[in-house]
Amino acid sequence: MSTLRMINDVPVLMCEAEGEPLAGEREALDHIGNAGYQGAEWVVIPVGRFDESFFRLSTRVAGAIIQKFVQYRMGIVVLGDISRHTEASSALRDFVRECNRGTQTWFVADDDELRERLAGARA
């Protein structure tokens, strides 16, 4: 389940915390299609919805999922605390830092940070 919300004049598809885990390209395409149908520019997915393999870069799951969002020009936000994953992996820490420098893939801790980033995206 997901709902379309306007945050700082940006249409955002907010995914519920409960639901099917996002484990690969098929689920990514489902979210992208739903977001496009509803007119969203961003899909916000709570960290708990991601399969654990997403946070192990050696599995290439994160790259495959994010690549689908890039390919379809849809922004993706991973919402929530991922510190246990970044503390365990310097590669993931670097990946998150690089993503957050960009304009299409963000890892944010909470709704306040999401609002700030979206406000900056429209500036």
C-alpha cells in the first residue's frame, strides 16, 4: 500500500512500512509503475521494506534496484535508520554518501530530513 503526498510541492509516493519486501528489479518496477501512474516524482520506501541483501553491496541488489529507478527517471528515497548497516560496511557508507550528493537517490533518516531535501530539490 502506498499514498501520494505533496511535500514542498513535490509529488511523492509514500510506501507503507508493512508490505512485500523490495528484493529486486521486479519489485522496483512495481513501485516505479505505481508512482508513474499516480504522477509521483519520488518513491519513498521505509528501510524495513528492503531485503537485507540490499545493504550488502556484494549482492548487487542495491545497484540493480537503483539502476531501474535511474533508468525510468524516478527518484528513490530510503527512509529510516541504516546505521547498523553503514557501521558494518565502509563500502556501503561510501555508497550512501555518494548517493546523497546526487539528485535521484537519497538515504534519509526521517520525515524532517526528507522535507529538507525536497525543499532543496525545488530551489
